Amino acid sequence: MARARQEAWVTRQSGQSDRMPFVLVTAGFWSAFDRFAMTAVLVAIAAGFHVRLSAAVAVASAYFLAYGCLQPVWGVLSDRFGRVRVLRFALAGALVGGVVSTAAPSLTVLLVARALSGACYGGVNPTSVTYVGDLVPADAVKRALSPFYAAGGLGVAAGIALGGVIVSAAGWRYVFAVPAVAASVLVVAVRRLPEPDRSPPGRPLAQMALVARSRQAMLVVLCGFLAGAVVLGCVTFLPALLQHHGASASVAGLISAVFGLAGLVWSLVYGRLARRVPRWGLTTIGGVLAIAALLVAATGGRLSTVVVAAALLGGGWMFTNSSLASRAATVLPKVRGTMVSLYVTGMFVGGGVAPALATDLADRGAYSVIFLIGAGVAVLVTLLAGLSDLPQRNHGEAGRPGGRRPVSERR
């Protein structure tokens, strides 16, 4: 009976489309937009509430901390209660947070509301990736995730560029109103998605322990941490590099938009190559692009040099993150949500730790050293990502003895 049920599940999996639902791609865009639009409103918030800029920065910090630190919670919840249900809950919370942010009468209320928005929009990424891992055959996951991360790159660019435009034209409150309206539409649209079948999970600590006992799973999490440190960490120093060499703040700020738009363009290349190139080959391409970007950035702070570095780094991020995320979505199917959320957590933590560690070098203007160290770490990430794609010998991807994977999970 169990074998018949498994074969029926494999058949359903094989018949699924290898395309990510458009509503999830759209949700990825708005999640990135909401996150990066924060950088455009800080000065206006400080002026509006007549407080110091440091107080407004605390609002952004609350958002980013909630966005990154609650990723494992979303993973555990989606394993226990279902992907679509948790995604709708997250979008509803983002709607509430956005509405309260728009009407916040004080900085304290705004801080709490932005923390809620960050926590809930932060649930979109891991839950969407997990959903695709549930429904798309394993060999097509890396291709199916490409539009999602491309939309995220576009959201980065739109959040930075349009956020400033909205602040100038209508005020900072409308920057928060736009993603709230989007969340209200998405929370209804997501209802049409079918809920994937999944194995009953264990207790939350048991789910975490299952990931911790898998060498391949922990290697993927480590790769996510290092990739986040290399790309998300180093990209934050590109605007600072330009300003160090005399560029204005407005010009320097657009470099992050170049990074996001480049990811969108590179996603088209990734989508074509993903049909023919194995996952380890795609991560290798991503590593080469990231290494080239950081070596270019290390040569100096000319505008043309930094633009090229940002464009190459956007490609490195698209190839590396999409490939690693697809591996995270297939390495432990029984606790897929938990696994994906831990990968995403590692990525965001790495992106936050790297700038903190490099602060002293940046204060001394030693940006070339920062980028050269980043290039060295990128080499390590590339090698480890290839190792993470090797089959497990002693335990299967879902904890099965003998290292055999179900048909739906074979590459």
C-alpha cells in the first residue's frame, strides 16, 4: 500500500509543470521591493518624526533582523501546516504591517509595524522555494527558480529607484502603502494554488536535528552563508567605494540597482543553460562570475569599473543562489521547508556578518583588500558547492538507507 502511494506521488510529481506559478514570482518581486525600499525613506522618516537619523535607522534594523532571523520559523511552520496556508498567513501579516506603517502616528509604532512587515515578507522567499521543490521534478527545480530570483533582482532595483521617486512625489508613507496593496492582492491570488502533499513532519527540534545530521544539508547551509558573505556582503561596499573616490551619494546608490537589474538579465542566460548544464556546472559559472567581479572591483573606484563589477556580481548571485536554492529544495524532501529556510537564513546571516567584519578595512579605505578576500572566499564557495551536489553514500536524500532517492528527486 505504501509503495503504491509512493508511486502515485512520483507520477503526480512527474506530471507537474516545471514553471513557477506567476503569483509566487510576483510575491518575490514585492518582497524584495519592500526590503530595499527601506533604504530610500530613512532620511524622510527622521525628518517627519523630528528625530535623529540613527533613530530612523533603528526602524530599518528591526525590519532586516525580523526578515532574516525568522526564516527557520517559516520553514518549520510550512512543514507542519502546509505551504499555501503559511504563505497566505505571511502575506496577510505583510498587509497588516504595511497598513500600520502607512498610518503610524509615532516612530515606536512604525518600528513595530516594520518589524512585522519584515517578518512576514521574509516568509515569502523560503515558502515559495519550498513550494516549487514540492511540485516540480528535481531536475527542473533549478530552472523553475530562475524567474523567482530574477523578479527579486528587479524588486531590488525598483525598491531603490522607485522608493526615492515616491518619497519625493508623495511622501515616505506611500512607499509602505504600495507593497501593502500588493500583499492584499497576493493573499487572495495565492488561494488558487494547490496545496502539495507532504510527509507528516516530526517535532520542530526533530526537524532541525534531521538537517543537522545530514552532511550534505549542512554543507548547503554553509555554502549559503559563504555565498551571502561574498555577494551580499561585498555588494554593500561598491557604493562606498565610489563615494571614497569622489562620486555623489545618488550615483553611488544606483550601483545596487545595477546589481539587481543585472540579475534579471543574467536570469535569461541561466534559464537557457539550466536545461543542459548540471547544477554543479551552474554553480561553477556563478563562482567564476563572482570572482571576476571582485577582482575587477579590486582594481579601483572608477564608475565604469564598479558598474562592470556590479553587473558581473549580479550574474554570480543569480547562478550561485538559484543553484544552491534548488539543491536546498531537494536534499531533504521530508523536511524541505525547514531545510530551505535554514539555507536562506545562512545566506542573510552571511550577508550581514561580512560587512561587520570588514568595517575596519573600509574605514581605512582598503576596499581592494576587502574584494580580494571576497574573491578568495568565492573560490572556496565554488568548490564546496560542487561537493554539496555529490550523492550521499550512507543515507538517502530523504533519510533512506542505501543512498537511493525516489524517482522524483533524481537529477
